[in-house]
Amino acid sequence: MGRLQDKTALITGGESGIGLATARRFVVEGAQVHLVGLDEGRLKDAVQDIGPATSYTVADVTDEAAVQAAV
């Protein structure tokens, strides 16, 4: 059992870089991960790459209403 088993994480900037690497690691540790970012194509690719423990929302994290909707 991973350290994040039965946990859920929302990761901003999840379509690349540190956000994507963090998402991969969290899933390995047992978490369900929801990615939030601007680039829908890259978000879809990330979800497909990481697997069924991930989902995504396209949102601008500088827009409070968009973040609330993602949560």
C-alpha cells in the first residue's frame, strides 16, 4: 500500500513539468489525481499516460471561479 492510498490530490499545472512529475508519483503512491491546467491536449495526454487514477479540468488558476469549479 502506498503512502497516499485512499487520498485525492488536485495538481495545478499538471500537463507538464513539475506538476506532471508530481502527478505520476502521487499515483504510484496510491492517490487519485485531478489535474488542472490550460492546455487540454496535454492534459488529455497526461491522463492517458498516467492511467485511470487521473482526471482533468481545463481552468486558469488565476480565475477563482474556474478553480472553484475544478474543485
